[in-house]
Amino acid sequence: QQIWKYQHNDHGSIFADLSEDEYQKVRDYMWAQKSLGISRSATAKPTENFIFLIDLVLPKKADALRYLDENVSKPAREASVVVFYGSNGYLKEYVVGPLGGVLTHRDVTKEKYNLAEFKITARPVTIGEYMQLFEFIYRQVFAPLEGILKESFDYSAEKALSLFEGMPRGVNSGDRETWMSFFRDMSGMYIHPVGFEVLINHQSVNSSQWSLQKLLYNGQYFDTIEELKNSYKNDNVTKIVYKKIPNYASLKPRSKPIGIGPQQYYPQGKRFSVKDNQVMYMDWAFAFGLSSLTGMRVFDIKFRGERIAYELSVQEAMSVYGSVTPGMMLTKFLDSSIGIGRFAHELVRGVDCPYGATYVDTYRYIDTNHTQRFRNSICVFEHDIGRPLRRHFSDFFHNKYGGLANSALVIRTITAIGNYDYMWDFIFYQSGSVEARVHATGYISSSYKIDGSLRFGHQVAENTLGNIHTHFINFKVDLDILGVKNVFQTKDMTYEEVELPWKPERKAKVPRLVENQLSTEQEAALRYGQPMPRYLHVASDRTNRWGHQRSYRIQVVSFAGEHLPESEPEERSMSWARYKVAITKHKDEEQTSSSLYSQNDIWSPAVDFSKFIADNESIVNEDLVAWVTAGFLHIPHAEDIPNTVSVGNGGGVILRPHNYFDEDPSIHSPDGVYFEPG
Amino acid sequence: QQIWKYQHNDHGSIFADLSEDEYQKVRDYMWAQKSLGISRSATAKPTENFIFLIDLVLPKKADALRYLDENVSKPAREASVVVFYGSNGYLKEYVVGPLGGVLTHRDVTKEKYNLAEFKITARPVTIGEYMQLFEFIYRQVFAPLEGILKESFDYSAEKALSLFEGMPRGVNSGDRETWMSFFRDMSGMYIHPVGFEVLINHQSVNSSQWSLQKLLYNGQYFDTIEELKNSYKNDNVTKIVYKKIPNYASLKPRSKPIGIGPQQYYPQGKRFSVKDNQVMYMDWAFAFGLSSLTGMRVFDIKFRGERIAYELSVQEAMSVYGSVTPGMMLTKFLDSSIGIGRFAHELVRGVDCPYGATYVDTYRYIDTNHTQRFRNSICVFEHDIGRPLRRHFSDFFHNKYGGLANSALVIRTITAIGNYDYMWDFIFYQSGSVEARVHATGYISSSYKIDGSLRFGHQVAENTLGNIHTHFINFKVDLDILGVKNVFQTKDMTYEEVELPWKPERKAKVPRLVENQLSTEQEAALRYGQPMPRYLHVASDRTNRWGHQRSYRIQVVSFAGEHLPESEPEERSMSWARYKVAITKHKDEEQTSSSLYSQNDIWSPAVDFSKFIADNESIVNEDLVAWVTAGFLHIPHAEDIPNTVSVGNGGGVILRPHNYFDEDPSIHSPDGVYFEPG
Ligand SMILES: [Ca+2]
Ligand SMILES: [Ca+2]
Ligand SMILES: [Ca+2]
Ligand SMILES: [Ca+2]
Ligand SMILES: [Cu+2]
Ligand SMILES: [Cu+2]
């Protein structure tokens, strides 16, 4: 039944995530370095040394291209290892390799970040630290307040409160103090805030030095447990009285199933092939991977044997919240610091992807002591988009019909980062276009509604404010148009007044094409709030049959606005969001626009994207990378309960051939339909 | 197998297009009015009196609502009849009715347009006039130039040239002179320009008074046939030498089929019902129609029995072209003057719509002398969008999964207006959202490439320039949120500096909700080029369970820019395109934003949308209508050959509940999926 014959090759392997075995060998090697003193516990304490992350080191692009294009000198595979040195008070990154050979390790912190080491406070909170935090909260908050919590929130040792953290953790570099908001311990807790928040200073790696800084009860601040207790006893605080309510956050269907909806059906079987991490589909071939930190990425995207893009990848998912309550007041999530790919779990057949999709397992090593397998966490399927890719019916003169259904290949993962679920799609069309798309769903974040809350959102449930926030997504788009030496062009329309040649006394304003080639990184950093040419192109100096520079157009689909005033000290960690599109000269050292450390040391960013363009390099005949920002404003409303729906809540970028070919390549599709009167 | 039981009612009938029989009765009645002297020929000459159009008169809204909401006094059906009085030199519109009763007619030109009659030159070109134009061209152009045309273009009487018209037809009101560009007479002729254009004055209804004004041969202008002949003979013009080329415009597939792509499959049969012009789908019910002029429209859109919108309809499709050659230099197409719905032809199963869709015939009477049936010209189907409508997987704490596949109902027509095919979709989602979407495909318009052409586009084929142009689409969105008395609100985010309550020495900029209610039509006319709040709402003063005004949000998806400088005399006929969104107080007299006469008397528009808001009426607690403009700039490129693809070439509007409900209605979908660890 398989009628599509694809010849896979080994090219994808250089981009493949580490295997189960590779993770383990690297871990064992690091563990064996006695001088590093690394704990083997999955829940090492902050005072201990701990391997937080093992992940693939992407090959240097020049090395990769030599292998891909000349089939020689396959780059050695290497692993990146992030170690938290609790005992020394710093963090370091190593490269360990060659995988499959005799391993050695090398501290790359200095060469990657121009720092001898990271402050220990720059690290994400590990499961080990959370365990101590939970214990701290139990001992220092829940236990002494048991009576109040019972009355207010029906708290008991068996029915504790769940928590949700605000980020960043403080207001200055080196801070590690976190507002924890409490929620009813039930399914969908994110929208069951109880009106109680505490500020915990956990700056020290030694939890015995942690302290409770502040408490917020029903909108009122207290410095100490005692202060709250006294106010409560003396009725100097408005008491919250527990009320049992049905769980409006439940995702249980309220109606019985009465019939299955439309399904994708593949009468001829799968028309694509997935082998290891390489996908082939009609004229397309590419490799894929899932970074624990940044998430989905595809490499070496070829259409009809020609590389269109070297890399197309998610870089960051950022949200800025507003609130009158402290837990969400300063919150700016930078998900890649928590790990976007980290939360790619099993996809549900028939909902997350079609039943007939190909499902791929992924393996990760992050905040653990062993390789974790995530079954069926990527899916690949062909989809009937449901609208013709092209069609024309000729009414006049030569009656005929020609058309092509829009069957496209989708590769998807869905990452459930706490409350939110992002659905990440890369879509490959028969017309030579590729689309990167993200949609948001899952639970919104919420706060207990108090006086003043409504300036920061709408009430969406019992006592619950859905906080206003943004979604900003950054994509890296490394197009390579007929090689790596490209230029960046813009095209738009303007009105020009002309005399009518056949009626010179008469003038008219006529639309005219305006083309520009931008020369430097700063010219090509297209800020939000400034007019942007409608067409953006990465072009080769080689021309198509009609004499035009072969190019791909970058079409951004976004509803985003201002990300954060640049005056804010947290802004530099998200400076990529200043630009709808920014073009840089490719550098292996500028692999990502964000970093693992951006969330927790947001004030002195390990990666400040704006520095990529600060040197204002030439972008003429260089290897160009486009950094694309898409997103939208989310003003939560009642219909976000229980979950945000995907319709209208998305954004992305379409890469479209524009004079790259001599004609639409889809005319060669075997799916084409044509008829004329017999 | 049918497990969905729907109870249809007669409500759709008041919006139903005229039936075969109704058209015929109205025609016969008009023909019988001897005093009107109407020709019975399908190809009446411009000197004759001719029924150009018979179409439904929409009921007055108040009358319709009385019937829909109280089930009393069903409004009488009436027909609109447009008569071209060639013998009198004007145009008139009549209302004929009541259909099914004793017909009478009433001249409504004055009451509708505040004009006793239209200038005869405001009329579209009929088939009758085209026949005379073709004859004129044959006699006055082809015959005298036969030799030149043969040498240059391989012209022969059997192998004539095809033509494509520029519009508007002149530069002043009353003009009717048309640049006709010639093309090879082959399939996909629109992209085979030969380099020959003529300007014909056909202002008079009497073709004997028509004249050839100008000729353009290979970029050179001539006043007369003789002048061109002499220049040609004396080699004072650069001759075009005919070259046979393969037909790159052919839509014939270049590859053999080798396997069918994914198909929609309905394991339980259709889950929706279409009866006459009423559709029911899960919680949705609506009526639909297809106006010969403006195209697709839906009415009385109800979700769970509550009317969300009274009307959602296409109003106009406009394109402005640029060129160095005269045929396209001034061209501004206003498709509703030609007839958008008019060109809704049979949809092709498996390409235009799924095989299993429900197909509906439509009937029209336009530029003919009999009712025409267009088989299967509307399709209705449920579609698996291929991405969850919502889902959440809980990693932490309460492990569980809840989700819902995005199965939505699509109603579609495709209109092939000459070269271009617009695909019109209205999509109904289970979350209570409705989307109106248009995508463009088909052939671009083109010109023969001469010196200076490249300032107006790219070469896309042999000697062929794809002319730069815009696509602007206007939608009418008459939301009725819990009745017709609504307000228009905007919501957005701004940064506000606050002191941190727990650290008053520290300030931070925090996102805050900004809400506004706009009071007048001019405040709510949101122009292109001005900042637009990200959220636009039509709201009731009634509140949902959480105290927020129940509303629907209008989310525009558009890549459009400036439509035309307002200084241009043609601009008032497309003044709707000034605004991304404009809100007006509903009036039955302001049924459409464009008109049948806008194209051919573009300089003194029968409908100037900007006048709807010139009186700056209050929009507080009024029946509001939103007029939404979507579109994109099209810089044609080689991949537009042979046809433009739909990916990225679209726009539309999503209507989304925003505090309309108390929670997401899709939680009640019978398609919901939920599981937790057993
Ligand atoms: Ca640089
Ligand atoms: Ca590049
Ligand atoms: Ca008005
Ligand atoms: Ca209304
Ligand atoms: Cu959100
Ligand atoms: Cu176009």
C-alpha cells in the first residue's frame, strides 16, 4: 500500500537529540569526576552539586554544512551539561564529548557567556529546592496558621493548598525571593486562588537561612505570622470564609458523547516517512529535534533537494502579567528558563493529533538523575487543510477547471508548562511554503479578586480575577537561499503621482513597487511601533528565470503590541521582543535569543538579544538569521474558564517562495485535478 | 445513523434568495408592463430597455425581528429589479412585490439613492454590450490591423485575441471609455498579454457612435489605426515578433497521480442539517443566502437559541492596480458592481470542498433573460481543523487530561470573477465563535512587459509583468448582543507605574487594562494608519454572572495598508476601506457599503460609505453594525504562475464571545475527551 518511496539518509543525525544511552553515558562520566563532587540524587538539595541539564550541543554550522553538502567529516556529537554547584555557590556549563568516543569535559561558561561562572541565584528552582520550599511553607506558614487557614480555606494537612509562583524572584540581580500564591488543591487549581500569598526569601542555598518576608491575606499585607494572627483574632482583617463550590475548573465533559466528529482518513496510507529524526514528504525533507529548553526545532529544510532553511526553531515564550496583588504584579515568565521542550508530554490520539499520525518518543535529561522517556510526544501527520491550495474555474472563453486540495504535512508538539499549553506546529505546504505556528490553550493564571483587581483584568469565576497578560513568542528563522550568502530586502507599495500618457492634463496617483535592500543589522531591526514594509525577503544574488533575485518572503502573523518599556530593568532579558523581525549575521555563538538563566537573573541577562545587533554588522552577502516575534494580548474573560480556546489565540510566521522558483512548484503535485468539457 | 436531531423552522425563508419561479414571475410581470418597453432578449442592445438584475429585497430589520422573535406578521417577500433604459438614457431600480401575491412595482431610485435616476453610463457592461464591443473591435481594430496582428501575435479570424478590461472606464463621471488589453486566446489568457491595448469610447448607447481613441503597441501610443500602420511600416515602432511558447498558464497537472491525500471521513454521518437555506449544527442555527452582487451572507445567527448576529455578509472586494501601461494604470476593481455572487459556480468535490459535503444549488437572474441555476455552488461541511480547540494536560499534582478536537462547520462558496477566484468561508466553532474568511487564488492580472514596467511589479513569465495590486474586502458584521441595543467598547493594555506595596521605595511598570466606550460613529471609525485598540467589542448592558457586560469581540485578521489617497476622485466609492473597523448605527437604508453603480460611476458614488458616519450619530444603546476591512498587498511573483496559492493570501474577521457566557460553552460539547489515572 505504501506508494511513496523515500530514501532516507543519515543527515538528520547531527541534529538528533541525545539518545537514552548518550544521556546516561554523559551523566555517568560527570558523576565519575570526583573533583566535581556531583550528587546522584534526583532531588539533590540546593547545597549539593547537581547536574541540572544534559542536552545536545548543536554542531557548528560550517561543520554541519560540510557534512550535509559534501558528505565528509561528520561533526562529532557533544553534550552540553549544566551543573549547579550548591557547595561552591555558582553554576557552570560544560561541553562533554565526543559522544560515542572517549569522553572529556570542558568548562565553556567563560567562552559562551564571558563569565567565569553564573551566580547560584541565576538557577531555576529544582525539584530538590521545591521539596525544601514545600517543607518550609508547611513548617513556617501552614502549621502556625492552621486555624486561620482552616477557617478561611478549609485547609488541613491532608487537604493542603497548592501554590503558583510569581517570577522573577525579586527586583535586583542576586535576589531569590518569590511570591507564592495559594490555590485550592483541586484539578485546575490555577483558577482557584484563595486570597493568600506569601513572600519567601530563598536566596541562600541553605534552607535554614530562608525566611518568610511578607504575607498577603485578602489584600492586606503582614510582616509576620504573628501580625496576621493578631489582626485575624482582633477582626482587623476582612475574613475570607470558606465556601464549598463545584469545580468549575474541571475538564470533565458536561454532556455525553453522541457521535464522533470528522476524522482524517488516509485512503492510500501515509504519504510521508519518518526515520529517526528525519522526515520526508513529497518534495520536502528535514530533520527535527526537541530541545528541553527551547522546544521544537527543525533543521536542514530542503524542498526538491535544495536547502531553504538551515534552522527554524522556537526560542522563547514570554508573558508579562498585570495585577494589584503581588504574586502576579511583577510576573514575567520566560518559559525557556523553565524549559519549553521539557514539558512535551504524550499527545492524545484523536484530539491532540489525528489517530493516524506517526508518533515519536522523545528523551530528556533535565532536573532528574536519569533519562526520561516521553512517549508519543511529537506527532507527524498529513492534514487536509480543508480549503484548496489553488483553484481556478474559467467561466468565460476556455471553460476548464484546475485545482489542488491543500494537503500539508504537520509536525507538532504540545508543551504544558504548568497552567498553559502551547501547541507548536511546523507546516509544510506543497507550494514550497513552511509555516511555524503556535496556539495557546490550557488554564489562565489568576488571582483572588480584591479591591482594585478589576483594573488588571476581568472576573472570570467565583472571587477569581483573570489577570491581563501578553504572549510573546520568538522564532529563529535561519533561511539559506541557495547557500548562506544572502541579502535582506523589503518590498512595499507607495502611491506615485503620474501624468496619464494619453491624457497629459490629467494626473493620477498610481501604486508603485518600492524595493529596498537593508545594509546593517540595525537598519534591519524592525521595531514594534514603527511602520514595517509589508514584504520582507531573504534573497540570494542569483536570479530566477525572469531575472529576479530568488528569495523567500517572511510573513509574520501576529497580534502583539509593546512588550515592556525599555526603562524596566527586566527588559534586556526579553529585548528580542522589541522587534517584529530583526536580521542578524549568523554566529554559532548567537545560537539562542534567550537563555536558561534569563528568568532567575532577569536583571543581568546571560543573553541580551539586543547585543546581537549592537555591533551593527553588515548583512549584505552574509549568512542571515531572522528573529521573528509573534504574539497577542490576552485579556481573560469568562470563556477562558475552564480553558482558553485556540481559535484566534495564535501567531506565527510563514516562509514563502517569492521568485525563488520560475513558477509555482505545486503545479507538479501529483494531487492536481484538471478537467474541461469533453 | 443520523443521531443529531434538528428541528428546522421557517425563519430562514425571509432571507432566502428568490426561487426559480419567483424570478420568472417578476420578470414576466415586468415584461408585461408595456409602458416600460422592456426587451425580452438575453443580449439586449444598449439602446434597448433591459432587466439587468432581479434579486431579493431584504426585509426591513424591524419587520424581520418581529417575525423571528414573535412568530407573527411574516414580512412579505419582494424583489429588487434593476432596469437599464437604453431608450431613455437612464437606469432605475424598482421594488416588485409581494412575491406570491398580486405583483405591483414601485420606482425606488429616489428613495434609495436620492436621485431620480442613474446616468446610463453608471451601468455595468452587459453581455449585449460586450457583443457589440467585440464586433466593434473586430471591425475597427482587428480587421484593419490584420497584418500587423498576424505578424506580431499570430492573430487570425479563427484565432483571435482575448481581452481584459481596465476599470473604471475613464476619469470623470459620465465617461465610458475603456482600455482593453489583448491576450493570447488560450486557457489562462490573463497571464498571456501580447503588448497591445486600445482605448474605446463606448459612452453612447448607440454603438455607431463609438470610437477608437488610442492604441498602444509595445509601449508606444498611437491616435489612430493609420498612425500605427504607418509607424509599423516605416519601422518607427519596435515590432513584437510572435513566438510560439508552451502554455505556462495551463492548470494541467505535470505529474501523474500516485495516491490520494487525506480525506475527511464522517464515521457517524453528517452532524449538521441543511433544510432550504437554514443550517443547524450542534448549538448553531443560521440562514444563508447568496446575493448576485455582494455574494455570501448569513443571517439570524443563533448560538444556543440566542441571536448573536443578525447579519454577517460580504460587501465588496476591491483591488487597486499599478502599471506603466494604460490598461492597468488606473484600474480599481469593485467586484460587487460586476457581481460577486454572480460568479459562484459549481464546486468541485474533493478539491473545493470535501467529497462528503452537502452541496446546495443557487439560482440567479443577472444579465440574462431567464433564471439560471448554479448547481452545487454552495457547500456545507464539518471539518476537522486539525488542532485542538482546547486541551490541557496536568503534569503536576492532579494528573489528568481534558481536551476537545476542533470540529467546526464551514459554509463556503467560491466566486471566479474573471481571473481571480475568491474562496469565501464562514466558520462556526463549538466555542461560540464565528469566523468570516476569504482567500484568493486563480490567475493574477498581468501586462505586457515594456520599459518601465518593473517599477510596478515583477516579471513572472515570458514578457509578462505581474502588476502590483491590493486586495481589500469589506464585511458587514451586524452583531446583536442580547437584542439590538448595544454599545461599542475597546479594551487594551497600558503600562502604569506603581509603587510595590511591599517595597515602597521600588517602582515598576505594570500592565493594566484600559477600557473605553466610544460614543459616536466618528469616534468609532478606526482608520488605517492610526493606532487601534487590540480588543473591539459590541456589548450589551446586561452582564454575565461575574458582572461584566456581555459582549462579542471583533478580531480582524488583515495585512492591508493604505487603500487609495483620499485626494483621488475615485476614493469616495471605496471610502469603507479607510477604516479597519467602523461602527454605524443600523439603518435599513444603509444596507450595503458599496453598490452596483460604484464601478462605472466611481466618481459620483451611489453609495459613499463615509456618509454613513458623516452624521456622527450616537452609537450608545443603538443597533450597531461593524464594517470590517481585511486584505493584503499582492506583489506578484513567479510562483503566482499559473495560479496564486491560498497560503498566506487571506484575511477575515473572528467574532468571539467575551464575557458573553459565564464559561466556555465548548465544555458542554459532546465531543469532549477526559481521562485521569485509573
Ligand atoms: Ca551582530
Ligand atoms: Ca542564513
Ligand atoms: Ca450614521
Ligand atoms: Ca446590531
Ligand atoms: Cu493567555
Ligand atoms: Cu492578487
